[in-house]
Amino acid sequence: MNFPANLKYTKEHEWILVEGSKAKIGITDFAQKELGDIVYLDISSQGKKVVQNEIFGTIEAVKTVSDLYMPVTGTILGMNSALETDPQLVNTDPYGAGWMVEIELADESEIAGLLSADDYAAIVG
């Protein structure tokens, strides 16, 4: 499985790519494989501040619906609009075109508490 070293990860299977004071967030390759074919994302928290570990939306697959958890505290600036018409981008490119939201970081120190690629890989085996 693919876990890029430039990302940080959560035990709930989200990843975060920090770009200055902003960050992009999505779910891991492991998570998308466990969920199966993604059919819909519901992210209704745009423009809102979401605290670390709080639910910021849901992801729906053919067999199940799962909550999405915020890796760090931040304000959601926008959602990846491409996912509205093609949610399967999460399956085909979870670390690229399948990113879900962009946030403005509220507390950059929270990033240090997230998992490295090696730590995450050890958790999911």
C-alpha cells in the first residue's frame, strides 16, 4: 500500500498535506480500499471552524457510510469540487485528485502529534 512520506496521518485513516498556513485533507489508500467504491461525500462544514478529531463530513460507499474526522483544528476553506461529479477520484487517486477539503490551520503545533507514514503503516499492517 502507498503511504507518502510527505503527509501526516491519523488513526482514523485521514491524511493531511501541510502547505504553509493551509492544508489539504483526504482519506488514505488503506481507507478507500476498506470502504470500496465511493459514491458520495457530504461535507457541509465549509467556512466553519472544526476542532481536531471532530467530524467534518461523511463519505458514502456502496456498502457503508463513514464519518470523516478533522486531523487538526482549522477553518474549512473549500471542498474539492471535482468530487461532486466524480467521487471515485477518492478511489483512483486518494493522495492527489481525491483530496477532500482545504483548511486554514488554527494551531500548527497539532501537526506534531500526528502519525508519520511509517507509524501509520505499522498500525494498518
